[in-house]
Amino acid sequence: MAEPLKAPPKSTAQQVLGWVGMLVDIGLPWIAFTVVYAFSDHDLKLALIVAISAAAVVGVVRLIQRKPIANVIGGFVGVGISAFTASRTGQAEDVFLPGIILNSCFFALYAITLITRYPLFGLLYGAITQTWLAWRQDVELNRALTRVTMVFAAQVGIRLAIMVPLYLTDSVNALGVAKIALGLPFYALTLWAAYAVLRGSMSEDKWDEVKENFTHLLKGTQPPPPATAEEKKEEPARES
């Protein structure tokens, strides 16, 4: 029986272009806001209109290209909420307030799960793999998932450490630059750090066991359900 054809793996160039496209989808409205606000003598209304328009244009372009628009929708909603907040208060720095509040909530969530020794990525890993709290009985896996949660907590903490002082000092232009730099590029760096920490916290055998599951976790997809004890017993018989 012929094996089903598999899609060819993406080249490095294609992956890089994908990241660049994602950066444009999410970052262009914030770049537009920062540039227009800086060069329009701090015209908040104009900067907000241009930012929302930029998000809408990106969405239309992606629809015409028939490409996924999940990132565009997320970015558009984020810009819309931020624009609404700033328009209500009349303060340009409040464009960045919803993001700061959201990051504060994430930091609190990470901190609580770490303090209670139920790290967030452990809970997510258990839910995705349908093994629930079994990872807590595995010392090696527990340690690795705790460290990965610490990496993401540090990511959010660094964002807050930079954004909050800039917000409190009304440094709108600097906030715009920080928003862009601490967005997708910083997230990509965090993913690399999380991978390095996860890989370095496990033995070769343990890494092979959890690698596929962790990939599903990051993608938000569902891996195959774990094999039952009976299925594991039947495997040697099938191989023979």
C-alpha cells in the first residue's frame, strides 16, 4: 500500500518570511501610531486613525492573498481596545495601558502557579496530553516544566520593567519603540530560551518522550491520546 504523500518541510527562508509576515501583521499598526504621533506634533487622534487604518489594510491584504488572518484579527482587536482607551482619557500613553494590564495579569498568573508549585506550563502540558497531574510525579519533567514557566514569567517581567517606567513618565515615543521591540522579536527569543531550558533540563530519553507533546502545546493542537496499559502490552505482539 502506497504511503500518503507528505507536505515538504518548510525551508529556513520560508520560516523567516513567515515570522516577518507575522511581525508586519501585529507590529505595523504600532509602528504607524509611533511614527505619526512623533511627526504630527503629538496629534493623538490622527495617530489613532492611522494605526487602526494600518491594521485594517493589513487585514484586507491578507484576505486578498488568502492567508490566515488570526494574527491580524488579534492585532486589530488589541489596537482597537488601546485606541478606545486613549480616546476616552485623552492621554497618548494610555494606548499602551491595556497591554501593560494584560502583562501584569499574566505575570501574576505565572507567579501564583510557581509559588503553589503547579507551574502553568505543567498544567497546560497535563491538559494537552490528557495526563493531567501525572507530570508532578515525574521529578525530571516537573523540574523542566517549572523552569519553562519561569522563562515566560521572566519575559513578562522584563516587559513590565521596561514599559511601566516609560508609561509613568509619559514617554510615548519610547513606549512605541519598546512595544515593537518587546513584541514578536522578543517572543521569538523567549521561545528559543524556553526550548534551550527545556532541552537542557531533560535526559535524552525523557526529551524524546515529551518533545512531540510540547510541540503540540506551543501550537495549541491536540496530540494523540496516551496509550493505555493494554495497548502497550499489545505492541510487542504486533511487532512480532
